[in-house]
Amino acid sequence: MTGITLAAQKDIKVITDQVMVVVNHHSELNELMRHEISDAPTWAHAKMYFEAIVSSFDQENEKLSLLLSDYEVSHGKDLKSLKIKKLVAEQDEQFQILVNGYKTYKVEKSKEDKRK
């Protein structure tokens, strides 16, 4: 036996499922960026999609934080929850790098378009 209760295992499963929901936002943002670079639509066209992805990421990430907090209240901090928290922090950092890179690209593209 691993020392983790059945209730804790079920909660960890819910949390890891939510981690995957959050992580899937990376691919959505990457897809939008690939589409932007290849098709070069205007910022006005892409802005609503970009904002929707970021907003959804923020909401799902908040839900994940609440799940982790509830887990720690119910089961205490354990190795699994600490590993998941570390993974979540890394994923959040990577997503923010993507967001910032996309914003930088849009600013530079806008400047370039104005020069034309």
C-alpha cells in the first residue's frame, strides 16, 4: 500500500484531469500563433480568440488552484500534491512565455504593417 487513502487517490485523479484541461491551452495558443504567422490575419480578427484562450486558461487555472487547496485541507500536503503544484507552476510559466511571445509578435507585426 502506498499510504494514500482511496479518497485522496480520487481527489488526485480529479486534480490531474484538471491539470490536463489547463495544459491543453498551450496547444490552443500554439495553433492560433501558427495560424497567425501563416495566414497573417489582422489583430482585430485574432484578438477575440487570443483573449478567449487566455481567459479560459485563467479560469481553469483558478479551478485547479482551488482543487489543490481543497486537497491539502482534506488530506494534508503530501508528495503527490507537491509534485502537482510544481508541475502547475511550470506550466503556468510556460503559458505566460507563450502569451508574452504572442503579444510581442503582434506588436512587431503591427509596427511592420504600419510601415508598409
